[in-house]
Amino acid sequence: VSYSQMTYAQRGEQHSHPLVKQLFATMERKKSNLSLAADVSTKAELLGLADKVGPYVCVFKTHVDVISDFDSDLVDQLAALAAKHDFLIFEDRKFADIGNTVKLQYGGGMYRIADWAHITNCHVIPGEGIIQGLAEVGMPKGRGLLLLAEMSSKGMLATGAYTEKNVDMAIANEFVIGFIGSRRFTEERDLITMTPGVGLHASGDALGQQYRTPEMIVTENGSDIIIVGRGIYGAGKDPIAEAQRYREAGWNAYLKRLAQ
Ligand code: 5FU
């Protein structure tokens, strides 16, 4: 039986990676396969959003390098909100350098991403050394890595043999817990997929973003988690109401998949 036909709870019970076990348990508890993409530019906005939508998401996704007043208190407070509302933190860093450099970028610098982000991601364009470098920092801390097997934007180049290479590398590396992409990629060791570019209405933006619905992504394509940004907190929106709406849409798409 395909993992797409199993419940998140069942998958959590049999998964070998403690972080993924925790993720699936959270998803089941909160009935949420929604991740918020919090692309806001100040500490106050980021924390405010995390406190408001925290109850409805399983993963809170950050781009910490767009915060103009970043400090270490921000990540302390974000970690406290993650505990309060029961979500994981995913820093969407998209590492893309050689193993030795990404080790420095992941563990050190101003952001010290490995100290607070449960999940991060990378491009495999440099080859497998990037995974090994990140694993040296993240594995002792119990973190997990997603590979960018595809992207959501128009004309993106991660296709065909490149996408397949991502799948091979994910299967071969214990530190990898899954992918960014639009679908389920493999039945090997229950690697998860998280999908950005999800919207209930808009079809895209002026800079190449393309949106698909939760049903296309979760029911039809077998992805596990939808990532939604501006659909929830965009101009004129009520983030709590939209988070509830996307949570319900994502969860119903999952229930529909199970019933197929
Ligand atoms: F890897 C990817 C990708 O392929 N597409 C994306 O859109 C990541 N993203 C991120 O998801 C992007 O950096 C934003 O943080 C978020 C999408 O936000 P939106 O407001 O829902 O378009």
C-alpha cells in the first residue's frame, strides 16, 4: 500500500526519523497539513503572525534573512511560540554551496539556523557533498533536510533527470527527510513532500509564482504538506480566518485522498 493511502498517524508510528514522527503526530493532533510561509520583514510582524496562525499550522516557514531587525531574542521567542502552539520551524534557506561552506552558513553566522530550525532545505546543484556538510551540523541536533526536487515558479529548471537525482540522493542520505516539490516522488523510506505555490484562488503573481489548489496538490499528486503565504496574510486578508480556511481545505483534500 502506498504511503499516500496511509494516515499521517500510521506513518508517524512506523517512521524511523524522530523529527518526522513528531511532525506526523503534530499534524494528526491539530488536523493540519498546512505550513505558513511567513515572508514578513520585521520581528514584530513575524512573532505576531506566529502567535495568530500558530494554532492552525503544523510547520511555520521562515526566511530569516528578510527580517530587518533580526536578533537572537527573535528565535528564542519563536521557539517559545512553537512550543506553545505545537508547530515545527522550517527555515527556507535553500543552501546551494559546497559542503564546507554550507556547514559554516548553517551552524554559524548571525542566524545560527541549525540551533532553532527543525527543518531546512538545499539545492543539490553542488553534488552530494552539500548534504554531507549540512548533515555534519544538523544530524547531531536531530534536524531534518528537504531537497528542492522541483520549484513552483514559471520556467524553473529542476525537471527530469535533475529531479530524479534529488530522489536518489534523498534515498541514500539519512539526514534527508523529504522534498520541496509538487507531488509524491518515491515510496522509499516514506520521504515527505512539502509544496509551495498553493492558493485557493489566485493563479500566480507578477514575478513567476504559480498557484495550484490543495486538492490538486494533496488529493491528486499525493503531497503531504501545503505551504501558503500571501493567500493567508496578503493585503486585506484576515490571517486567522484564512489560516482556518486553508487548514480545512488541506485537511479535506487529505481525507479525500484516503477515501480514494
Ligand atoms: F522552494 C520554493 C518554491 O519552489 N516556491 C516558493 O514559492 C519556495 N517557495 C517559497 O514559498 C517562497 O520563498 C515563499 O516563501 C513561499 C510562497 O509564498 P506565497 O506568498 O504563497 O507565494
